[in-house]
Amino acid sequence: MATSITLIGLSGSLRHESLNTHLLRAAQERLPQGCTLVIESIAAIPLYNFDVETAHGIPGPVTALKDAIAA
């Protein structure tokens, strides 16, 4: 039985032409069979603010990224 592995890739740069983002895309194309690299973005992740979290809950983009990592 084959095992499949899913990896989450995050680039620390928001610039579209970032070298790190290009490296993630290149890695995504070269993974061995049975491996998947899902490239996620930090673009919508706000700076942490406990007051905002207390008043409004955890921001949706944070929850979405957390769920993608947990999956």
C-alpha cells in the first residue's frame, strides 16, 4: 500500500517574484510520486493582536491556514 504525503509550503515573502516563492514552485514540480506540496500564503494573516482576537475571535485566514496544516 502506497503512502501519500502532503506538505504545506510557506514563503516568508509576499512579493510575487520572490526567490523563495519560486523555489517552492520549483520544489512542487519536482516532488516524488506520492508527495504533494500545497503552497499557502501568509498575505491575509494579520499581525497578532490579542485585543482583536478577544473581541472578534481568530481571524478567518488564520483558521484556514491552521486547518490546512492540521489536515
